[in-house]
Amino acid sequence: MSSHSNIHNSRVALTEHACKRARERLSWNESTLERMSIRAFESGLKRKNTNGLLKKYLDELWEQRKQANNLRLYGETLFVFSNNKLLTVWHLPTELRPLAKVFHSKIAKSKPSATYI
């Protein structure tokens, strides 16, 4: 089975608000937003996998947005989901971007690489 099968099986619903904000904040059209939100949902950095200032920032967002039960970082973009429904997106604050890169690289290093025979 392909490692990409999960991506094609997951359904991420885009809200009108998320599409509007993606256009305004990231200059993404709907198809780009759909592709990136699937990637974020499947492979994005979860709040529980962070600590320090980045975790504090995400915890504050978590408390402010009770309906948002699924925050994911993918690259320098924060994706705010309610279950599998994308509510909004925005760029991570500039001062937190280096921290997100550190956590992304730690997670990537901890995943076992595929071995082909």
C-alpha cells in the first residue's frame, strides 16, 4: 500500500472563512488551500509535540478558540481545524518560525525511513 493512501482517504472540509483568509493572508486559491490543508492535517506539527514559547503560543490559541480542537503547523503556516473542518489559516509569528523549524526537523529525524528490498 502506498504511503500516500492516507492523504487521499482523509477528507478535509474547507470553510468559506478559511478560503477567504487563505486568499487574503497567503495569496492561495482554493485548490492550493485544499492541497496544503490535507498536508497539514496529515503531516503537520501537533500542539502536543511542541514545548517552550511555541507551545505557550499554541496553548493560548487553543484556549481562545474552544471550537478549534486541532491546531497544526505546516511550514510557517498555522492551520486551525475543528475536527477535520478547516476554520482559518495564518502565518506563524515571525519570532516563532525558527522554533517551528526545529520541531519539524526533530519529528522528521524521529520517523523511521522506508527501506526497500
